[in-house]
Amino acid sequence: MARDCTAASLRRAARSLSSVYDAHLAEVGLRGTQFSLLVAVSLMGEPPVTMLAEQLGLDRTTMTRNLAPLLREGLLEDVATDDRRVHSVKLTAKGRRTVDRALPLWDQAQAEVVRALGERRQRELVAVLDLVAAIGERTE
């Protein structure tokens, strides 16, 4: 069963791939998950935390836990909104500089993965993972 379990295989593969990105991004003090979060905020502007969590497929509690070190390090900052119930964040100048320094490192990690898998397999993997993500979205 352990050999055929899709979830276990996916978790093992995710840990392996994460270690590649984490190793490259360590130079700027980020993990892959933190980089993804900073990029998402950069692209979204000043997103409400709930919207950011939805976009990244995380629950609000996990999102809040992931935001904490980025806020503490001054890479993100809280944004006041008209609705006090809505908590938004934005990239700081330090956060922007960190993303700019991290982008070439992410490119290196991505290239390493593509080299290991081959371009065709990497594209197929991403397509299959999109299908897998859709399974979870249908069951929610």
C-alpha cells in the first residue's frame, strides 16, 4: 500500500522538490514557500489575507502562520483597510529588493528541475499536478 499511495508519493516528491528551491533561495534567507507568498503579494498588490490564502490554496490559519516571519522580517507590512475585519498585506521596499534578488535564484532552481526531468516531462508534471489540485477543489 505505501508504494502505491498517491498521497504519500506526492508528499515525498514535494519535499524533494522543495529542498531544491529552498537550497537555492537560502542565499537570500527565504524558503520556497515564502518566495511564492512574496511573489503572490507582489502580483496582487495589497490583497486581503483571506483572498491570498484562497489564491495559494491554504487555509487562513496556515496563511497567518506563514505571513508572521515575513512581517517580522519587514518584507511585508499590514495595510489598514476601511473594514477593520479585513486584514491586508503589502510588499515593503525591503520585500521588493528581496524578491528581485531571489528571482534569479528561483530561475536556477527551476532550471535544475527541468534539467533533471526534461522539458516535456516537467510540462506534463505541471499539467498532472493541476489536475490533482482540481480533485481537492471539487471535494471542498
